[in-house]
Amino acid sequence: MTLEVQSSPKTNAEPCAMIIFGASGDLTRRKLMPALYSLALQRRLPDGFCVIGSARSRMTDEMFRERMRAAASEFSPGGLRDERVWEDFARRLYYVSGAYEDPEAYQQLSEFMAKFEREHGTRGNRIFYLSTPPDLYGPIIRQMAAAGLAGRANRSEGWTRIVIEKPFGSDLETAKKLNREVHEVFDENQVYRIDHYLGKETVQNILVFRFGNAIFEPIWNRRYVDHVQVVAAETVGVENRGGYYEKAGVLRDMFQNHLFQLLCLTAMEAPVAFAADAVHQEKLKVLQAVCPISPEGVNDFAVRGQYGEGMIGGRQVKAYRQEPDARPDSRTETYAALKLFIDSWRWQGVPFYLRSGKRLAKKVTEVAIQFKQPPLLLFKACPVDKLGPNVLVLRIHPEEGISLRFEVKVPGDEVCVSSMSLDFSYQEAFGSDPADAYETLLIDCMRGDATLFTRHDWIELSWRILDPVLKYWAEKEPQGFPNYPAGSWGPPEADAMIGRDGLQWRRP
Ligand SMILES: NC(=O)c1ccc[n+]([C@@H]2O[C@H](COP(=O)([O-])OP(=O)(O)OC[C@H]3O[C@@H](n4cnc5c(N)ncnc54)[C@H](OP(=O)(O)O)[C@@H]3O)[C@@H](O)[C@H]2O)c1
């Protein structure tokens, strides 16, 4: 039997217009439009809601609607499930073409918006969504300000919010610069830096699991936890993102955002409320306490790798250096592992091992908390020389759930011990797949709830931790790239790093 306890209902999304810069791009097609259509199906969009797409490609409203219809058919779960809902939703989609460097385009957009705001009754409330190449974020914000589109929070005729896609900068300096550019025009409470991981049900569930149950928190610390492993492994290669990836690498693509978010949710103290500032403050404190990695320490605390050719799912795949847009002598890392310590009362001395890579053996994302061994091995006289450790696994992907491994006696005369686990699966318990992360985040933005978005200071601290590693790797030639075959669990150097602590990586 399950007991459902509702949290206090969230406030409703307010009427608003969403202006998407980059509306002809991949993210709009694969994520934003399917998420908005899904919200329309659930009748969760506010009254009068409308979308104004913008990009360079020339399109009429009708062409844009057709394109978005194809996108929703292909990428919404279950396709275009309700033709009438689609028709109603499509009538609220508009398109304005223009290049972002052209001031005229913003004037046009401004006039367009004023017209549609009147028609739709969106009360002047606007969400600007930056879904363009990241080097355009700064220039677009400047042009918006020049055209009077940026409006500070106290604009009398409605609110303005801006959603900024990842990546937010490519190192500490560029992230600071972008934050400065944003703050010249917007107040921080207007800014929603997106990391779609935070919109995932199971990621949010880390907080509910930790702080909605009394039994885990007393053991969630250095006295009982031996170490923590966070993994985000992918089987895919760089696919069609070779140009972007070649400049980014896995540390920028996965660690600065997703892995550090998981680290913070796992390690943070209880916030005073489940509200934006309180949660942001506690997450920030985790990063403030992470011991910096010095250039001399990089080889002890960080490992990089790049995949060579290999087999995935019985299929031969090419090496990273043979992927489209990758350089034949590329030094870009497609795998990284970090060992981090958090110098806090709770975590002092507990290593956190983080790893992520492409073309690994399995697609899996999880946080595993491994507990210490019992202080006394009572069963020495029996044929039990080693007990498996208790491990609590928070599974984020692909089967969302939680499992706890513990030791039990195998029936029989002798004392034999075996590992068993208690398992909770979202799918089994609740029947349906959790809502898409973008649905959650878009509706939160319409409500003005920034809890699941990222604050400026968190972003800068995350880059501060990674900067020394990025700099060191940029200066030093990597050894033996490619150093792991596609379909494996990464380079042997990563096994050696954790092996020096007498541990092994989990093989989920
Ligand atoms: N795709 C994903 O799954 C994903 C996931 C996470 C984050 N993101 C981030 O989201 C952003 C968008 O990604 P994407 O994959 O959608 O990129 P994309 O497919 O390359 O789309 C870029 C968009 O920007 C427009 N654009 C580029 N230069 C322009 C200019 N000078 N003036 C006006 N419009 C311009 C393009 O339209 P025109 O060519 O028609 O102008 C297009 O609509 C990126 O920052 C990316 O890092 C994407």
C-alpha cells in the first residue's frame, strides 16, 4: 500500500509569452516544443500562453507550425496524441526571422510582441529562452537591452525572465564575464540558468529521500560513509556534435554541470526550506568546501581518456579521432574521473569519486554511497572472510529507483553470508515514466520558481574547481590517447587512481 502525501500546492503558472531565440534549432525541436505540447495536453499551460520563435532561417508562422508539428510527433512521448489540443496549441505559435547581430531584428520582435501580447492577454509577462550557440548569449543580451526588451524586475507592465541554456561559459573567466553581462541588464531573480538534470524526478528525489526520511540522515556522514561514487556513463559517441565537443570535452560537458549538481545534492546540508535561495545556499556551501586540486595534484586526483575504436552492442564503432569534426590528433578528453574531498564537518576525509565518459560499456547514471564495514567481523570462525559493504544506490538512469545492498545469512547449518538488496523502482511503483525534465523546468520558470535552476555564484565556483585541471590538461600532452577502447569502462589509469585507495569502480 502506498500513502500519498501532497506537498503544499505550487502556485499556478502566470499568463506569459515565451520568446525562443534559436527556434529553428535542435533543442527547440527535440526538447522545448515536445515539452510545451505535453504541458498543453495536461492543460498546465497558463491562459493566453504563446510562443514567438526567432532565428535566421526564413519561415512563415505556418511553416514554423508545420515544423513544430513534426517535432512534437517525433519527440513527444506517444506522438501527437490529441489533434484538437495540437491545433489549439499551434494557433499560439508565431515566428519572426532575424539575425541576432541586427538591431532591426529586435525592433521587429518588440513590435511583434506588443501586438501578440494584446491579443493573447499575457499581461506583458515574457520569458526569453536563449537556445542559440553559447557565444551568442552575451551579444543577444546586449542587443535586447539596447532595444528595451530586457526590462528590470520592476517593469510596471509585467515581468521579464531569461532562461540561459548550458554551457554557461567555458572556464571561470568566461563564466564571470557572462555573469557580468547578464547582471548589467537583468537582476539575478530574473535569470534562470538551466541544467536539465535538475528537472529530473529522480534527481529531485535525492532531496526527498534524504530529508523526507529520518533514518538516513544520522548515517549520512564521515562516521558511516566510506566513500561515494557518482557515474554518468554513455554508450553513444559524439554523434553530430563533434564541432562543439572538440572544444568542450567531458569535463566541461558533464562535470561542471550535471555531476557537480549530483555531488551537491548528495553532500549538502538540509536547507531551511525547499525554496530557491535556501537550496542554492546549501549547494553553494558544498562547492565552497571542495578541496582545490593544485596543478601538482592533477595526476593524483584526475584522469582523462579518449576512446579508440571498439565494439558497442555487437557493433564495431570508430575512434573519437575518426568522428566528424574531430581532429585526427585531437587531445579532447571523452572520459574523465575525479577524486574530490569536501572539507566540512560532515565529509572530512571521505573521498567522492566522479566519472563520466562516452562510448562506455553501459548507459547509466547513479550515485552510490558505500558504507564502512562493521567494526568487528564476528563470523571469522565461519567460512566468511569478507563481507560485502552496504551500498545505497540512487539510480538516475536508465531505470530510476533506489536500492540498498545488505548481507544476509544463507539458509543452512553453516554461517554463509550473501549480498541481497532492497529495490525500489519508479516504473513499478508509479506505473508511468517520470515527466520530462524540460516540462518541469519550463513550468517552474512560468511560476517564477528558480529552485531547480543554477545561481551565478554556484556556476563560478564550479568552474573554479575545474579550472586548474582544464589548464593543466591544456598545457600537457595527454599520454597514449586513445587510451580506452569503445565499449570498455574507461582507461586503466582510472582503475589505478581508485585502486591506490584500495577500492574499485562499481560496474553497475
Ligand atoms: N540540442 C540539445 O540537446 C542541447 C542540450 C543541452 C543544451 N543545449 C544548448 O542549447 C543551445 C542550442 O542548441 P541546439 O542544439 O539547438 O543548436 P543548433 O541546432 O545549432 O541551433 C542553434 C539555433 O541558433 C540559431 N542561430 C545561430 N546563429 C544565429 C544568428 N547569428 N542569428 C540568429 N540565429 C542564429 C540557429 O538558427 P538559424 O541557423 O536558422 O539562424 C538555430 O535556431 C546551445 O547552447 C546548446 O549548447 C542543447
